[in-house]
Amino acid sequence: MGEAIVITSGKGGVGKTTTTANIGAGLAQAGQKVALIDADIGLRNLDVVMGLENRIVYDLVDVVEGFAKLKTALIKDKRFENLYLLPAAQTRDKTAVSPEQMRDLVGEMKEEFDFVLIDCPAGIEQGFKNAVAGSDKAVVVATPEVSSVRDADRIIGLLEAEEKHHPSLIVNRIRPSMVKKGDMMDINDMIEILAIELLGVVPDDEFIVVSTNRGEPAVLNPQSRAGEAYRNVTRRLMGENVPFLKLEEESQGFIGRLRKMMGIKG
Amino acid sequence: MFDLFARVFGRDDASKEVAKERLRLVLVHDRASLSPQALENLKNDLVKVISQYLDIDDQGFRVDFSRDEDAMALVANIPIRKKVNRNTL
Ligand SMILES: Nc1ncnc2c1ncn2[C@@H]1O[C@H](COP(=O)(O)OP(=O)(O)OP(=O)(O)O)[C@@H](O)[C@H]1O
Ligand SMILES: [Mg+2]
């Protein structure tokens, strides 16, 4: 029996789809059997980020409504034969499926796959409820900005209300140079405010744009810094204890590093 | 020495401090669905009650909601100047 993880955020555009694609490809590269569900009905995106847009025949709504079998609708990835995508319907909206239907679907997929990753739409309404319904675990993506952290806090509260306990946090688009100057919240600030466990820290990386252009998740590129961060997330999800060392140093800022150099704690 | 460094390099007006303070305030209300006015009233009432027993510094007085694991708590930080002499009450 696999594990279903929903990638959510509240605020739009903070990196849910990017994160889903990268964790999915990373887990597949590590040999896990993985299915990705694009739960953003009406705003299908995960297919293009994965570079699989030309292969879509059936979608999530077709499966839920019984027009297509799950096996026929799942698209096999180009690079990994153990990675699949269930695309969102593009011409329908969130009301086309219910949380109960999603729960059943995800349950069925967990029997087949080690990991089922669900890309949640922005917002807190039915799309969110659908995406979260079948999940065992939630990952909250937030950027180091006031509005994103605020929405993440709201989502953490709503996850609690849906009985989804202990979500973990991915901080995305961190810019070490701005953190150093004190012009961007650091990891510790965010964890402290949100009171949530940290799963990953992903730097702002131009390569994400390049990889999205190509439809090749950055996690597969050994040179990409964001890719490296996603590889670490992948290993943590598989139960490995991977330290956050490098980024911690970057997030401590000038005084922190100075103190560390001089061997002063706190 | 380090304080000097901190003063020179660690700007107090760094925008992340502004961000944190604004978040702290906005989240208090978000988390409790309590209006700023209601929270202010709560705070004033608390000050009134507690100052019957202790000499408190109402400038440093802070009321905050904190979320710990699955529970939400109202946390008040109340700096005490000194104990009020009970005989004078
Ligand atoms: N670490 C990063 N570095 C640079 N760019 C990034 C990073 N993460 C995401 N982006 C860019 O930010 C944009 C939004 O990302 P993405 O589509 O993953 O967000 P989303 O949360 O899924 O958005 P939506 O709420 O619309 O579904 C994309 O253009 C993506 O390339
Ligand atoms: Mg998205």
C-alpha cells in the first residue's frame, strides 16, 4: 500500500506544480513507483511541466465518470517507466468531481503505486477539498513573503479541520543574498511563525524556468541548485535523514556566520 | 563587540523584521477569527485583572495566539515590574 501526498499552498503561483513534478521525477529516479495527479481541474499544467502534454487522451474526470479506465487514462512518463501522470480535465471545473470520488480514486491508485502525489489548485474551496480528500500526508509550499506565509498558515488550519495532521513545509524561491541582507525572511523565521516541520528548502533558480521550457524537471539535472534541493526532499520522503546544512548556513546571515566562525552559539 | 557588529550590519529596519511583525499581527486575527478591537478589549481586561495583583509593565504586555502541534493557545507575555505589597491592597 503506497502513500498519497498532497502538495498545497493556498496562495497561487508559489510552486506547487513545480514541486509535484520534481518530487515525482525524483522519486521515480530513485526507483519508486509513482503516480502524479493533476487536481487543478480547468487549469491543467502538470502535463506541460512534465513534458507530457502531447500524450493526453483521457483525464481525471473521464476516470471518475467512468468513461475511461484508470489504467488507460494514466500517461507513462518519457524518461521513467515507473512514473505516471493522471492529467486534469481542461474543459470542466472543480465541481465535476467530489471529495468522495477523489478518495476512492486515490485509494485505488495507492494499491498500485508507492507514492501518489496530488497537485492541488490554489485557493481554499472545492478544488482544495478534492485534492486533499484522499491524501495521507500534506506538503505545504510557501515562498518567503508575507502573503504566501499568511495563506500557508490558513491552509495549515484548514488541513487540520480536514483531519490532515502534521503537514510539512517546503520553502520555495529563497534568495540567499536577500536573506543575508535581512530583506527576506529566513527558514527559521518561517518555521517559527508557522510551527510546522521543514521538509525542504528550494532556492530561487533560473534553471526552473529553463526546465519548465523544456518539460524536463530540474531534479534530473545534477547542476541545478533547485534540483539538488528537490533530490534532498525526495530522500527525506523515502525516510532518509538528510541534513539541511548548506542552506542553514546561508540563511543565518552575516552575524550568524560570524558567530559560527568564532564558535559562539545562539 | 558583537553588539557593535549587530548594530552596524544587522539593520533593525531590515525589511524582513517588518514582514515578521506584520505577519505576527495579521496571523493573530486570522487564527482566532477575532477582530483587532475584540483582541484589544481582551488585552485591556487582562491588564485590569492582573494589575490588581502585580505591578505589570503594560507597555511590554503582549497577547498572542500560538499554534503548537494540533492545539491552539492564547499566550500572554506579561512583564512584571515588581510584586505589589499585599498589605497595601
Ligand atoms: N524555485 C524556483 N525558482 C524559480 N522559479 C520558480 C521556482 N519555483 C517556481 N518557479 C516559477 O514560478 C511559477 C509558478 O510556479 P508553479 O506553476 O509551480 O506554481 P503553482 O503553485 O503550481 O501555481 P498555481 O497556483 O497557478 O497552480 C512558474 O513560472 C515557475 O517556473
Ligand atoms: Mg499549479
